[in-house]
Amino acid sequence: MGKVMKGFVWTLTLILFIQYGFVEGVPQPRDTTIRNCSVSPPYIPPTAKISTEDLNKLRQQMIEHNITAYIIPATDPHLGEYTANREKRRQWLTGFTGSSGTAAVTLTRAAVFTDSRYWTQAERQMDCNWELQKILSASEIVSWILQELKEGDEIGFDPFLFSIDDWQSFDSLLQDSGRILRSIPNNLVDAVWGGQRPALPDKEIYFIPNEFVGSTWQEKVTDIRKQMEQHPQKPSAVLLSALEESAWLFNLRGSDIPNNPFFYSYSLLTTDSIRLFLNVSRISDDIRTYLNTNCPGSTCVQILDYEKVREAVTDYVKGNVKVWIGSRYTNYGVYEVIPKKKLLSETYSPVLMTKAVKTEKEQELLKQCHIRDAVAVVEYLLWLEQNVPKDVVTEISGADYVDGLRAKQAHFKGPSFGTISAGGLNAALPHYRPDNQTDRKLSVKEMYLVDSGGQYYDGTTDITRTVHWGTPTDFEKEAYTRVLMGNIELSRLVFPPRTPGRAIESIARQALWAVGLNYGHGTGHGIGNFFAVHEWPVGLQSNNIGFTKGMFTSIEPGYYHDGYFGIRIEDIAVVVEADTKNTFGGDKYLTFETVTLVPYDRKLIDTSLMTDVQIKHVDKHYEKIRKTLGPELQKQNLHEAFKWLEENTKPLLSHGNFITASTGVLIVTFIANLGLQ
């Protein structure tokens, strides 16, 4: 080879290494949407936050408080999944917007700990000041911190942002380490954030009309007091810290947290008094009348300032009392003022346990709101079918359109979360949400995943559908069908009462496991009547309570092929009694009834992989959709959508080539016997 040719080859090789990564000898295009900290200077995508200045200011605060490490969770004092913008400290400092993850900062290093759902997202949103630790647990955070600290160093934390369980985990892990965990009530990130921090919410709190609630607030108070009386330890008070607890107890709602109808509050319910702690300036005369019609008396609500809760609890526990708390949602800052001998601590409060089981009226309300919600989603799928081939729909415009369709439905109060509208490779991120940097046009050549929901006076909805408008590959069809099979098998399962979700969750994965596929998120969560879209303690995860009749959960298996496509099929189901031949133990066995009324994408279903039982299950559900949703579409004069629904809910075996392998063999045999083959 001549010198000129050798020089050309080396130059070409260098260009290829710059432009491409090499995997097993095959050049792969470099993903420019994620950071690259291995090159000099580091490559930082435009979606990432430059955090150097803020991180330096935080470290100065740490030095002033004489601490060597600081832990920054993604929580607020009420420890819910969603927080108000002014509480998003970890997000503001790091740029990472994922709902799950904790940051830790030392004087020389900084890291974010999160799970597999958010790894790619974090790489897109953080600069190279932050290490990405691909696991989220107290032990991993402590192990990482201890690498940086010497004996006697102190680790700071905000006690109002730590649950009791989290504090105990960190404290026990640091025992005998020679390092000290120190409570710092004044948050250090807030000191850096300063005037840029969003203001306190100031919109009025309102009550729900009686036709949309299962019981009056006075009836709920009476029920909780009865549970206090019947408890073996005879608590004299219940302290409510989770935001949905006060909202549920008093049938009140607010708008402090985007997409969640909550208001920042605590409640202290005793055997003869009620104290509600919130921003008093937001209480109208109507609300005061609503809460004080029985004053004086045991159902008279004292309205007190939000910041006074710790002081009030401290004063209350001076007497001969016992306070009942749910440790999952009570922060350490309030917990530490209650003497242990005066404390009754259980994982979930009696309010959360009671709210988990819907009354018959609440069940009917939820079902009705899912009918109207399905109208909007069917309209959206029809609109996509008509407009995506025109090359005019983007992820953002699609999300806006489905939100607008929901807004036309009765009792609508807003989306239940930011719509996940993801085409092609973006759908491989389970919790992706489009923004101006990542927004892309939807294409008939790619799969599309839309996960969306609505808040209505009578309920909360959450649905995911994955569709394809062109010709899907055999692998895309198989992956989709196996996800659907998992959804079906869990939906039709019969199980004993009080079975925990974790005991049956794997059934949704079996069709995927059979061919070596899986997904990295949970399979289901509770959902409420105009509450959070993820409502604990119901669901299919390890920390959920056992199922009983009247609970609602999502069923949402998926599959995500990094860099190509993502699939999720999510329905909401209510737990109902099953019709079984026997009743071992005397209690009725349970099963699920799907209340989501939107068909699946026929183009992606390969019925040759499905059993006849699975196909019949879909056809039976489709019959229910036609009977339930069809009249509502006609009532709203949505005749084109009605025709679309009729076409897309035809029995699978009578539509085109939707024939199972076993059925195909029978047909061929029949033809042969007739001598017609």
C-alpha cells in the first residue's frame, strides 16, 4: 500500500472514530442527545443544565455549616411522588427532571442515583459535574459518600425531606462508620436558589360537590375516630401528613402541584377536635362555613397556619396522649418531636387504608369518567390515523391535541400528568416527555406510544396505547403481542382475597420472559377519584397492600428497545369478586374487571402467538367497549369516531388475517377433507 493510500486510510479511520462508536467491529452513529464526558472538552447536549456555578455556591454553604456531604432527595415535606415547582430542589440543581432519584454532593464530587427508567434521560439533562450512579438505594448512596469522607466528618440533610424509614436506613448504615448524620432544618439548596425559587402557591382551595364524593367529610371523620377507638392501642389522635389524606378527609381540593388536585397541609384529628394546617390566606368564607357549620363541637375544624404544625404537635404530646401516624408519608422533622412512648407508627395511616377501597358510589363514578375519557382517546387515535400520514403531527402537537379533546368532556379539571407522547426511539424511554429540543414528527414508519390521563370531578384516568400506522416489523409485532398477552393474563387472573400485588405481578411478564424480554418498571399502581394518578398503597409493587374488592389498579406491562421503539399497554381495572366453583377459606376469590374502554392496535397483534383463551378475552372486552362506549360516542354526535370504534373492535378472528395457528390448521384440514386443497 502506497504512502498516499495509507494516509487516506488513517485519515478515514480517524474520521470514523470521531463520528462513530464501534461495537463489535460495526460502526454505530454516536447519540448526540446524551452527554459524553470521556472526551476533552466534554460534549454537553443542549438539553443539559450547566450546574457549575450553583454547585460551587452549594459547596460554600456546606463549608459554612461545617459539613462534608449533603443529601438532596427529590421529595417535599409530604413525601409524595409529585411536588410543587418550588420543592424541586434536586431538579433545579442537577437539571435531571426524573421523578425518582437522589443527589449527593461532597466538597469534590457530585452524583445522582436513579433507576433504569431514567438513565438515558439523566444523560441528556445533566452536565459532567454529575456522576450517574445507576442504582437507587440508601446503602449505595452511603457507600459512595463514605469514599469521600474521613472519620468525624458530618453529612447534612433536611429532616423535612426525609421519611422516617429513609432516616432510619441512612442512620443505621452510618452506625460505627465514624461519620455523623446531622439534621439541618434550613435547606441549603434553598439558600442557593434564592430569589429564583418559585413562589408559594396562592390559588384558593375548594370543596367538591356532594354528587362527586362517596361520603361527606363528617362521615369520614366519624369512621376514622371509630377505627381509633377499636385499635388495641387506643390512639387519641391521628396525624395526617400525605397531601391526599387531608384532601380526602375533608373532600377538599387545590392546585399546588401540577396535575394533582392537592394543597399543602397537615391534619391532626383527635377524639374530640380537628386541626387543619394550611396557608390560611387561601381559605375563602365559603370554605370556613363548610368546615365550621358544627362549631362548637367535635366536627368543628380549627384552621391553623401550615408552619405551626411542628409546634402544635410538640404542644399536644405534652399530655397523656398517643399519636397514630403512617410512617411512609410522615417526615422526620415532625416525627422527631413525638416521644416514642406516645407514638403508634404503622406503615400507612387509617385514612390511606380506608381510601384505598372505593365505595360503590366511588366505583361507579370512576367507571363513568373512564367512559368519557375513552371518547377523547378514541377521537385522538382517529385523528392521528388521518393526520400522521400528512407529515404534520409532532410529539408536542399530538400531546396538546389529546389534552384538548379531554377538555371537551364533562367535569374535566385538567390532565392527570404531563402526556408522554413518544415516537420511534423516544418511546424507548418509559417516562419520556417531549420538549422543544427533543420534539420530533410522528411517522408512519415508526411506532408511537402515548401515555395520558385526565382529572375529572368524578375520577382520575391513566391509559397507554402503542400504535403503528405503517408496516411494523415481525419483531415489533411479536414484542407488542407479548406485552398484550401479559396484560390479558394478569387481567383475567383469579386469586385469593388479600393477595399482595407482588405475588402476581410476574404473570404480566411471562410471555416476555419466554423469549428473553422484560421491562424495567412496575406493572401497576392505584388510581383515585380525582386524586393522584399514582395512588398508594394499592398496586402491584412490593410495598403495596393486599388486594380487596373495590380497589383500582393499573395493569401496564411494556417492552423498550433502546434506540428504536417502546411499547406499553396500560389499562385501569377494578378488583371484583370472581365466580369460582369453590371458596377455600370461606372468602370470595377475586379477579380484575377492566374499566379502560379503548381498543388495542390490530396492526400490531400477531394472533398466531396467542391462545384461544386470550383471543376470546379480547373479543369479550371489545364487545363490552362497543356496548358501553358506542352509545356515548353517538350521544356526543361523534359518528366518525363511532365507525372507527366499530371497525377496531371487531372480533379478532373475523378481521383480515387475524387467525391463530391452531385455527389455521383446522381450516386447512377442513379444506383438505373437502377435496378443495
